[in-house]
Amino acid sequence: MITNIDELAILDMEHLAKYTLGDEALEKEILQLFLDQSKLYLERLTTPGHEKEWFDAAHSLKGSARAIGAFKVGKRAEQLERIVEPLHESARCAILVLLQDDLEKTKTEILNHIDYVSSAVFI
């Protein structure tokens, strides 16, 4: 069992393939949706607003990240989801910085995968 968040996968392609039953077109579509939605969730997490909206964004990001196999992003979102006290703003900020870094790495992995799948189709 993995207990260290740094050991979690940026993007677990085996998980994604099981989730999509190996359908590459579906993989691309789901990954693109994740890229689009994760931008919105990150905006909500970095913009001051109502506590429930913030929690909902963390919860939604956690679920969508786990669904595609972006387990590190899912774990960071779970950490944010658990910080419900506004007094822990410094903890939120620290985790948000880590989340942004993990999302950027995940985006790179996704774009590389999408490019690979797209080029493989034409070979």
C-alpha cells in the first residue's frame, strides 16, 4: 500500500485503460474533459468565495482525478477537502501550491498521451 503521496502516479494509464475498456477515442475525450474541468475547479479553489463552493470544487476534482488515474491530484484534492476550518488558510495555500504543480505535471502527461494516441492512429 502506498502511503507517501509522492509515490502516487501522476497518470496511471493502466487504470485509465480499464476505465475506458481500452477505447483510445474515449480516453482522449475523457482526458480532454478532465483538462477543461480541472481549470474550472482550480479557479474555484484559488478564488475567495463561499465555503461550500470551495469544498464542492475540491470534492469534484478529487473524484474526476481518481476516475482517470490522476491519483496524486486526487490525493491533493482530498487533502484540501478535509481542511474545512477557515483558520487553516496557510495549510490550504501550501496544499494549493502542491496541487497546482501536480496538475501541471498531469496536464503534461495527458497532452503527451493525447499526442501519442493521435499519432498512433495514423501509422
